[in-house]
Amino acid sequence: MKAAFDIGIESLTRAGETVASSPFVSDTHEAVTSEATAAGAGKSFYIETFGCQMNVHDSEKVAGFLLERGYRAARDAADADLMLYNTCSIREKAAQKVFSRLGEWRGAGKGSQVARTASLGERTKIIGVLGCLAQQEGEEIFERAPWVSLVCGSASYRKLPDLVAELEAGGRRVMGLDLDTDQTFETEVTRRDNPIRAYITIIEGCDYACSYCVVPHTRGPERSRASESVLAEARRLAEAGYTEIQLLGQTVNSYRDPSPGGLSFVDLLRGVAAVDGIRRVRFTTSHPNDFHREIVEAIDSTPELCDHIHLPVQSGSTRVLREMRRTYTRDQYLEKISWIRAARRPISITSDIIVGFPGETEREFEDTVTLLDEVGYDGVFSFIYSPRPITTAASLPDAIPEAEKSRRLAILQERQRQIQMARNAQVVGESFEVLVDGHNAARGQWAGRTTSNRLINFTSAAENLLGEYVQVLVTRASPYSLVGQHVAPV
Ligand code: 5AD
Ligand code: SF4
């Protein structure tokens, strides 16, 4: 499925990001103890990550924990002693992909009876499954892939040290599947894979109960992190040289500070924005029900808060929204959009949409297409409805045939493509501040993002711009990105 706007944050469709082999910086705030270093000494790990930005960041934390324990990052999966899959189960396809990956190690894992591989000689590989599929399938994973020896859902990551220690001591199968937690996953060391943008999880789990969604079952109840801990991490990141921070949560704006300070979400946004050295603060994903005017006011009055809000609508039909248990109507959603449009600076708006929810009529689907025009989204991640285990929608009647779902998706994406083309064409001739995060030597182009998260590829006479903020004049537009040239600051 195609993401209509490469915002790189809700990249649930782009499964299979591999983080272990990319260059990284370690964000260590306490000395690594020699005792910890001894435990995994000499062993290597590799993590392959599927799914959302929350998973990508969880993998950074798991990698940090393993490095602290004395493991080293393997160059590729074949060489690793510990191979971890951090998985996604939001749609059927994502789950299937993990099982097909696991199939590649048949017979290679420590959990298997015939655990020997040619490349590792007498050593055996430990294969672990983390994340949402681990939580959803639990012991089933051992049944389907007996060579797996670690299964751990994200709500149990606090137990990872014990689970890994058990494996190191010769344990064959270990499992962490408790959902009943009020704890968040914090680490002493986080291995940061993105040298430009740093992530901080501020809230984990989800207390909503959207009828199509497995997340409340796989990530557990909502838990917010203490504001002092978030602010301390933001300060450490700024000291390490980061200028952009993205605050993460499945419903990020439901944040409720559990500590005596009792900061609201907006207080926290302002607090992170005020950290010395931080120039850009983003946050995702916002739930419309917890989206209040104060968020727009904070963006208006705080230059560091980026001009972008990801506000998934899921459907433009109030009846379908009710069936989805989204807790708002089309009109209530549009009212929130009107607050954003009334802001003093233009704020880009992106969304997630599901087509082909059970019982969705042609008329109701058209309500979603007209909503695209009414809002004027700068990007939409659109998905075909996929029935998920445990969810209430899975047992709803009137499933839409696959071919019809695909037809609706194509119509929706084409309409959104036109909207983006028109919106992007409007900014040709304007210049924007861009944080440079990529370079394509073959094409002689740099790449970066505006505060509104638009992707710009541009040319420059400068030598090295990575991590720099530069002014770029937009010369050409396409639906998914802009083309421009580096100009002197105005
Ligand atoms: N089928 C299709 N898309 C889904 N999403 C969540 N659950 C499902 C499902 N069962 C989409 C929603 C959500 C995004 C992260 O994934 O649009 O916002
Ligand atoms: Fe899933 Fe709804 Fe929670 Fe988002 S708000 S994670 S869609 S249950």
C-alpha cells in the first residue's frame, strides 16, 4: 500500500526497516558498568524492525540495553548470535511478513531440536520475537516456529534483562507477555539510529477501543511517562547535539503527567520546546478526541513547535466512525480542523484512513472522499481494512469483498494525489527553512524537511549540509515532494 505523503512517522505500511546495521550514536547518560558489560561479552545482536515509529524507537532502546550488557551490533543478520524481530500486527500482511522471515531460520535457532548452522559452527543463534505480534500470538509463536526462544510483548520490555539473562544461562524458551502494567519502558542507554531526529516516547499503550484495532491488546493500557524524565531526556539530547525531537505515543495528546508536577500535554510541549538548543519539536499520533484548541495556541505562540499535525480521521462517515468506536462525528472532527486552519501560521495536516470497513456503503465511502477535499490534507496514509484477531470488528457482518476494497483505496489515493499536487504547487516560488537529513551523491542532491514536514530535494554549492538548517527556494512540485535550490538566508 502506498503512503501518500512520506512523513516518515506513521510508517506502518513500510514494514521491514532494519536498524541494527545503520550508523548510530549512543545516548548514554550513566557510565556503563563493567559488570553489565561482562554479561553478553563477545556476543552480537541484530534487530529487524517492522511497523510504526514506536517500534523503531523501542528497537533503539532494546539495542541500547544490549550494548550496555556487552553485546555488539552485528553487521548482518547471518552473523548475529542474537537475532531479534520487533514485530507489527496491525494488519494481516504485517503479521504474515514476520512469520515468513522467521521461516528463513528454520533449524537455526537455539529453541530448535536441531539447532546448528553452518555459518555459526557449533554456536547456535538465539532468535527472539518482540513487539505486537509477540503479544498477540504468545506461545503460538513457539508452536509455529519452534526455533524461536524468546517471545516478549512491548508492555513487558522491563523484564528483558531477566529474560536475556535466562537465555544466557542456557534457558531454551522464555516469555514476557504481561499486559497488566503501569510501567513505561525506560533505558539507561538508547542507541539512536537517526543522527538528525531523536525520538522520545512520552506515553505507551492505548485506552481507546477502536473496534478494528489490536493495539490496546498488544501494547496494553495507557501509561504516561513522568514529565521530569521526558524533560531530562530532551536536555541530554540537546547536549548531544540534537536539534529536533519527536515525541511519540499511540495517542500522544492523551498524555497525563503521573508525577506531582502534573504537566498537561501542552505544558510538556512548551517545556520540551524551551530546552536550550532544541529548534524543532514534533509529536505523533494525536487522537481527535483529545485534540484541544490549546494545542493550536501552543503552536501559534511557540516557534519551536512544528507546523504539522497528524490527526487520523479513519472515515468521513459518522455512522462508520460510530461502528469504529472513534468517539467523534464527522462534524466534530471538522470543527477541530477549523481551529487548526484558523492558526496564525499555516499548519499542515495529515491523516490515516481505512477503507472497506465492514458494512461501509458506497455512499459512506464517498463521504470519506469528500472529507479529503474539505480538509485539504497534505498527506494521507490509507489502508484497506484488515480484520484482526480479538477485535470486535472482526465479527461484524457485511465484509466488503477484497476487490471492492482495493477499488476504493485506488479512488481515494488518486483523489488525495490530486489534492497534494495542488497544495504543493502553491508553494513553488516560496522559500523554507529546511533541516537537511540526506544526501544523494549520484543525483547531486540534498534532502530535508520543512517545519511542516514536507520533503524537499535540493541542490547546493555547499560541501556538507547534513544536520544543518538552510533556506531552500522551491522551484518545482510533485504530489509527494518538492524540488528546490539552496539560497542565502533572508
Ligand atoms: N485494518 C486496516 N488498517 C488499520 N489501522 C489500524 N488497524 C487497522 C486494521 N485492522 C490503521 C489505522 C491506524 C493506522 C496506524 O493503521 O488507520 O491509524
Ligand atoms: Fe488503535 Fe484507536 Fe488506540 Fe489508535 S486510538 S491505537 S486506532 S485503538
